[in-house]
Amino acid sequence: MKQPVKDALYNTMKDNLTTEPYTFEADTGFCRQNKETRAFKRFTGKTAIVTGAQGNFGSECARRLAYEGASVILWDIVPTTGLQDELRVAYPDQYFSAFNVDITIEDQITNACEHIRQTNKQVSLLFNNAGYQGEFTPTIDYPVDDFKKIMDINVNGSFIVMKAVANLMKKNNLGGCSIVNTASMAGIGAPPNMIAYSASKAAVKHMTVIAAKDLAPLNIRVNSISPAYIGPGFMWTRQVELQAKAGSIYFNKEPRKVAEQMVNSVPMHRYGAIDEVIGPVLFLLSDDASYITGEDIKITGGE
Ligand SMILES: NC(=O)c1ccc[n+]([C@@H]2O[C@H](COP(=O)([O-])OP(=O)(O)OC[C@H]3O[C@@H](n4cnc5c(N)ncnc54)[C@H](O)[C@@H]3O)[C@@H](O)[C@H]2O)c1
């Protein structure tokens, strides 16, 4: 069965993905997650923007920001009203809104920021996270139009959002502002068949360092995260199946075996859970990270 909400971005006919989650036994791997010592209420009274809010990372981040007291503005190219409604019911004293925006179109982002300004919402946090994974194809055959699309979403789009929201933060002059950009371990480790995605995420990591320098005088910190194998979820299933299909010398032709190859290459011998990505994001957004800027946190199980 295909995943309909992804039709806005992905060639689901060509991908022909299954809904197999490629999970592992709960006790697979080392250094298991412990949720008992989580922080809470670090964001009471603050307002955050989350891009890619309908996706796996974005929706988890929005839920955990809300749990810790934040009001959250949801941005995605696909509708996020379901998540908005869920959060409004769960946290009636906080503000939630959902905007359909394409982060590659500057006018849409500046209009969304203008709306926030007119409604007097004081944004101090941004999870700049929307992204597109692109094709899994060897360099020699990689389609130029997909290369450009990846660059447009992951590089231009991230930049457009970062610039517009930093201007919003500057106008508010609140201090203590924080931006987290989603890069990827692909931007560091450069896996095969992903030339455009890897290059785009290396650019996100690099833009983070420059923006951190430019925005420090405005009391805005900027950091990035570089997650590696995170599952289960859309991008996990997709990379397992499409790396198998790409038929390279690096991965098996059986998706289940590819999943095992990937997990076995990780020192912790497991993939990370989605909320193990969001924990470090919230740390970087919070005042706990007040002396950290221009930094990238690899979330890779030791890779
Ligand atoms: N899942 C992983 O294993 C993994 C690993 C490393 C990095 N990442 C990165 O993390 C981020 C989130 O990934 P995810 O797993 O949640 O993927 P996802 O596909 O579930 O979510 C991505 C979201 O971004 C939105 N989006 C894409 N293009 C957009 C545009 N032009 N304008 C507005 N919204 C747009 C999509 O609609 C989607 O809701 C992405 O940047 C991805 O590249 C993911």
C-alpha cells in the first residue's frame, strides 16, 4: 500500500514502497533508551515554529514542545490541522496553529511570518526541519531535476525559513532565541546513491555555522542535528527498500538484509527511535544549551 500524504513530494508510483516497517526485536542492540529522567516545562510561555510538522520528526517535536509548555506553530506543505486539533485539546491553555507553506517559496514564508507578527505571537524557537530524501540512484544516472529539487527544499528552503524567522526574532528582541536545523549523518558519512541529499545536508550543517556567527549578536543561537539510522518511519522504510533496489555493491538486494546491514554498522547495533532525535533537539532549543551555538550533534548510535 502506498503512503498518500507523500504524493506532494515523492514519486510514489516509481518508488513502489511497501508498508513494511523493518523493525527489530525490542531488546536489539546496546545502550537502550530510558525515558524516566526526561526534563519538563523548559518552554512554558515560549512560542516555537516547527517545519515539516506533519512528518515523523516534526510531529514528535511539536508534541514534546507542547508537553513542555510551548505554544507551537506548525508549518508543512501538507495539512497539519489534525495535529493542531490534537494539541489544542491536550493543552487548551497554549496556542497552536497550522499553516500550509512551501518552504521553497519566499513569499509564502514571509506572509506566514507577517501573520505571526500581526497576531502578536513572540516566536523564540525554530525547528527548521522540513526535508526531502530524494532518489537512491548512482551518480552516473542521478536525475538532474531531482538533484535540483533536493537543493531547493533542503538548502534553499532551510535558508529561506532561517532568514525569515531570524528577522521575526530580531523584531521581537526577546533574547534567548534558538534555531535547530535538521542536517543528516548522510551529509557527513556520504552514503552511496544519495549524492544530492548528502550534499544538501552538508550544506545545512555548514549554513548553521555561518548563521550562528551572524546571529549571535542578535541573541539567536543556531545549531544542527545530524541523525543517521532512525526507525521505524517513512524515511527508514524508503531508504531500506530503495538502497536494495539501487543494486549497488554496498547493499544487499533484499530490503530486510539491508536493514540488518545498516543496523549492524552502528556501534549500538540498533537504529535510533524518533524521540531519541527529538531529545537532543529540545536540549539545543532550551536554555540548557545557552552557551552552545554553531554546533552539530550527531545522533547516530556511535557511527
Ligand atoms: N528519518 C530519518 O531517518 C532522517 C535521518 C536524517 C535526517 N532526516 C531529516 O529529518 C527531517 C525530517 O525527516 P522525517 O523523517 O520526519 O521525514 P518526513 O518525510 O516524515 O517529514 C518531512 C516533512 O517535511 C515536509 N516538507 C517537505 N518539503 C517541504 C516543503 N517544500 N515545504 C514545507 N514542508 C515540506 C513534508 O511534507 C514532511 O511532512 C528531514 O529534513 C530529513 O531529511 C531524517
